Amino acid sequence: MNRTFSRRSVMLGAGAAVSGLTLADAAPRAFAAAPPDTLVIGMAADPTGLDPEAVLNNTSGFIMAAVFDSLMKYKPGTTDPMPGLAQSYEVAPDGLTYTFHLRQNVAFHDGTPFNAKALLDGIDRLLKKSSPIYIYNTGPVEGYIDFTYGSVTSYTASDANTVVFKLKTPNAPFLTSLAMVWNGVVSPAAATKYGKDFRQHPVGTGPYVFEEWRPRDAVILKANEKYWGGRPHVTNLVFKEYPDPSAGLLALKNGDMHIWADTSTQLLPALQADHQLRILTQPGLATSGVGMPCDTAPFNDVRVRQAFNYAVDKNAIDKALYHGLAAMMTSPLPGSEWSFDPSLKGYPYDPAKAKALLAAAGVKPGFEVELLAYNSPRGYNPIGPDLGVAVQGYLEKVGVKINVRKVEFGAYLSTIRSAKYKGLFLVGWTGDNGDPDNFLNALYGGTNIPVTDTPRYKNDKLDALFVKGLQSTSHAARVAIYQEAQKIILHDAPWIFINSVLQVRAISDRVKGYQLNPTQMFFDLEKVSLA
Amino acid sequence: MLLGVSIVVFVAMHLLPGDVATLLLGDRATVASLARLRHQLGLDQPVLVQYWRFLTSALDGDFGLSLRDNRPALGEVLAAFPTTVELTVSALALAVLVGVPLGVFAAFKEGSWLDTAITTPTLFGVSMPVFWLGLMALLLFSEVLGWLPTGGLLEVGAPVPVRTGFSIIDALLTGRASLFWQAIRHLILPACTLATIPLALITRITRGEVLASMHLDHVRTARAKGLPEGRVRRAHILRNALIPIVTVIGLQLGLLLSGAFLTETIFSLPGLGRLMVDAILARDYPIVQTGALFIAGLFVVVNFGVDISYALLDPRVRRR
């Protein structure tokens, strides 16, 4: 029986393939481009879920930014917060009370009205075990719940459209955190209706309404006709997966894809050669370098860490390996951050000085150490392990022998976070909410050893500054605090500070009104149109 | 056998360094969030307990939820399977329908320039890197000539209400000829790419086997009896050569059904190969285990089919 079936299907398949070929001759380019009024955004991977508080990966975020709105949003093209689903807000002088006045006449895609009750039900979903839609009962949760609401002691509605949050300690980044895509406001009615399956059936208030998700293929969305920010210009929005970069390039050139979310910078020369494509760039919210184990000899000597910084020519690496799409780190913060100190100059390339510092610290020529590299490109380092190889070459010139070991990302993370690893390692970070605390404290704060402070670097004066920075409500005071922190970290050099990659996206010249955001998310898609 | 497969896969997956919680939370994880997620995923249990849980629920037909996206693992595997079947069947059909006649023809023309013209390209065929060939085919037929689409199963946003997972059947069910052609056109490049290696292999094996049978004693006897040459070739040479050919086809079928990762990646097809490789990289144990069991089961079925076909082809096997 089995045999008859397969023989028949075999015949059918082959016959079909042959007739398809002749038809193809007759109708060139009949299927070459995406249908009209459909914006196709290409991505490299499949989303893992579409519940903003439950999943963390960028691919899911790309889609959720179109489906959900947050209480706050980012000013287009920046990480400065501005009112989103909240029409306006007030912060009390002591920094402990935040009052949000909600936008009225807004509804979720399922028709549920958005108001203080809906918002509070949504926050109960995250924080209250007794909530019937408690998120931890729906499956694993990766999200930013503690990160955002860790300092919140109460949240209440003072009227139908006003919500008040009380904090136990001032948490300056609270507003920026609320703007993240990961704090998108979900329809409590839909969360109740779908339960565990909500992450496959997202319902928000955003410019696009979720229609269908075909795993490892595409996510299909339709314009939200009643969007409070105005009806989207394009009716259909499709996030389509192109796992192979070369195939992605062809799709973009052919008009099958319009915006390439995960543009491969390796293919940049080919992209630049096509005049129907545009390359958008923006300073990225990312840093990348090489971590040094600060509790292990000889790296417990600051002179050795500084020497390693002087030994590497970052500008040459940026030019040769990153096609010029990265900027040398002159400070531990990326240039896109608002408290970035432009007066700092980083570590210029100076191999003579590096050799002198190494000699002074007693490191003999021929010193040998391992460098652990992840084996695939990362958002903050599109060339992946090649960075390790470049650093190896420069350090060899000052008499240090580096053995680069490439491992798969999961293995890499467990090793560098084991608190026992004694070698050098590639390290990098992409900002979450655009606040300087999210770079400096996360990567160099003693309380984050060994999970995100992987070099196990600790400086008590710095840790005290981070506490002050979180509590201060004055913008100017925070800038001063983080600028002082940058000086300390730069001097102590727990990383070889390499570079900040630019965000790069290739788009078709048919796309109008699209703007990059440092967080890489697709905000304000309602303003995008196809010529 | 399936138990053995499940043990090997389980042990292998757990020997790999790095776990799914670390991968999911990425650079942003904290000690507390890692611990909580591991607990939610059941990864804080001893490995033996995890295996026992998987085994006992699998026997009840519950293969668990994907650690990555929280969907039923069996459902994900079954959803990816139709694409793989479609791809495999069309590629193998192409390979068999072209490869067997070519091989037979080459054998009967042994030593002639026609034989060389067929066997030389097959040498390249068996050693051709699929990803290179696929990309070149995309470049030529999609980018330069613009005849065929760049990837996927159907055009983006095609109106297909019923989803069996088989794009051709889905398109047929809509009753629209244009959609049907669309589905076929999307399949041409990946099927041809995937067919190269089996095609070359089947051609070479067929040629070799036919050549070997041509010189057997019974063939000489048949000719001596005065049987017409056509009948000698069909009944005495070809039929005798078929058993090894069917074996190779069966092996290829099993291999292709377990997923063609490279072809699926280049042509953006949501098949079993990509599901499995993604799951291995993400340490998504339930998917890997379910997928491996499923593939092992498929091999059993395919081999059984091949064994039955022996009986149909060879009366001696039937008698046993």
C-alpha cells in the first residue's frame, strides 16, 4: 500500500516539475516581486513567541513592535522616552511617584477598550500570582519584568484613565524601560481567551493586527484601520524568514523583500553596488571587545590590561573587517548613549607603550593565554570570531601568544560565566532600554559578577556611583555621575575596548518614511509607505 | 531500536555544553532569571529524571513542549514534515525518472561517447556541494533570468485557507490554477538542487548493475534460446539489476526524508532539516528527541517498504 502511494506521488511530482519548467519560460518574472500593498521585512530567524513579556529575542521583538504599543515610546530614531499609550505623565520631585494619564478612545485589536483597568490587569498578569492570567502560568518567561517593575511597590488607578505607580527607591530608568517593546501592553481579554497560547496569538493596540504565523516561514499582519496614531500607509505587513544571507540578498534585489532586518554586513559590497537599494546606518546601541579576567594574574595588574588596550589597532580593525561600519570605543559607553563623554579618547594604538607597560608589570615576551570566541556573528559583532583572530595578530606583535578557541555560543556563555575561566574572551552588549546604567552597571558593576560583569571586575567607588545614578532624578546629575564612571572604567580597562558597531539595514528604494531606531526595533511602521 | 535512539540522542544533547536557558536569555541573563527559567523548563532536575519524564510521557503520546517557543514538540515535527515530504518526493522522483533510464542507456552504450557523456557529469553530480549549486541556481533562474521565485513555499500572503502543510495540495484545494502553478514554481529549484546527488548516484549504480547483469550466464542462455533482444533486456537484465537500485533509492529516500538542511536553508523552506538543526543549536531537547524518534521511525517504514519491494521484484525472496 505504501508503495502504491509513493509511486503515484512520485509521478505527480515529476510531471508537475516538468510542466512548471515550460510554463516558466512563457511567463518571465510573473512571480518575481511581492504583491502590491505588502511590505515584506526579511529576518534571519524564526520568532520564538509573540508575548512581549515572555520572550526576549530580537526577531520576536521586531514583530511585537508592530503589534503592541507601550505606555511610553521612543522619540523616532532615538532612545529618549516620550508618551505613548500614556498621553502625558508626571514624576514627583522625590522620584517615588509616577502618574500616567492614559490616551482615550483607544481599543485593542480584539475590541477591548484600553483604559486604567485594562492596563492594571496587564500589570497584575506580570506581578500578581493570584491573577487568573498570571504570566508564569503560561510557560517559561524570559522577559523584563524584574528589570522594569523591580522597584515598584504599588500601582493603582486614580480614575478610569489615570494610573499611579509608587516606587520604593527612585529608579531613574523606569520611563525608558516602559518604552521598550518588551513592555508592550497586551489585551487582558485576549490573554484570558488564549491562555497558554497567547504567545501565538498576540493582541495589542499597535499599528498592525496579527493574522497568521507560519513557523520558520512568515508572520503575516494587517493594518489596524483604527490605529490611534493614524491608519498605516501599507495594508499588509509580512515578516518573512530568509535563513541564508545570500538568498536574502537575492530576495531584496528581486523585490521579494523590502527591508532587511538582519542585513548581512559581509554582503555590503554587493548591496552597495545595487542602485535600487539604500543602506541605512545609525550609531548602534552596542559595544564589543575582549574581556580580561581581572581576578587572575597577570590581568589583576591594571598595567597589563592597559597594555593590551594599547596593543590593538581598533581603527584598522574597523576599517578592514567591519567595512568601516563600526566606531572605535573611546569610552565604555557607545556614542549613541546620552551621557557619553566625548572628551575621552580611549586607548590609541601604541605598541611601544604596550611593550613598556608589559615589561613594567613583569610579563615576559612569549606569555601565552587562550582567547575564547563565540563561533557565530552577534548583533554587537557581525564578524563573530574573526575579531578574536585580529586581536591575536596584534598581541603577537607585543610578544603575547594568543590561542583562539572558537565554540558555539551556548558553550561560550557557560564558560565565561562559570566564574572560573582564566583566559581572555570576546565580550559584547546590546542596550536594552537606552539608559547608561544598562551598559555601565550591567557590564562593570560588582553586583553583576559573573553573569554580565564577566571579567569579574569590581571597584567599590564605581558601585557607589551606580547606586547614586539609579536614585538621582536630575538628568544633569545623572550625566555627571555616568561621566565620572566612564573615566574610572576606562582607566581600569577590564575590557580591551574595541568598537561600537553601527546599525546597518538595507532597504529597497521603494520604501518611504522608514527610520532606524537604536534599539533595532520596528517602531512607527504606520508611517512607512511603498512607492 | 527507538528506545536506543532516544537514549543516544538524549545523552548526546546533554553532553553538549551550554543549556537552553542561557541561550534564551542571552547576554542579558541574571543569576536569578537563569535559575527561575531553568526551574520552569524542568532543567534543574537530574538528567535521569528528565529522561524518565520524557520517556513515560512519550509513551502516552505526549512529547512535551518545545523549550524555545512553548508549542507541542510533536506538533512542530508534524508541521515541518509535509514540506520535507514534498521536497523529497519531487527530488527523488526526478532522480529516479531521469537517473534510471540514463544509467540503463549508458550501460547499453558502454564505452561509446554517449556513455562518457553521461557518466562524466555524474562524477561532478555526486561531489557537488549543494549550497553552492543551490545559490548558483537561484542566481541564474531567479536573479538573472527572473523565471523562478527566490524561496518559500508560496508567494508571500497567498490566499490559502486550508493548510495541510503540503503547499501543492493547499493550492489545489483553493481550486485556483494560478496558485497551483505558483506552488510548483516554488518547488522547482529546491527539488532540482536536492535531486543532484541522488540523480548522479542512481545513474551510476544503475549503469554498474546493468553492466554486471548483462554478462551473467542466464542472459547468455536467454539469448541462445533466441529470445528477442528487447525481452532479454527487460526481463533478464533490468529486472535482475533492480534490487541494488531499489536499495539505493530506499536509502536515499530515508536520508532525504530526515530533512535537507542546506536546501531548506537556501530556499527558505520550513522543513524538518531546519527544524532539527535550529533545535540542536538552541538545545531544544524535546524537539530534537521527538524529531530523532520520528526520523528513526521513518527509516523503519522505508526499509520495510524496500524489503517488500524485494519480494515483488525477486521471486526467490517471495518463496522464502
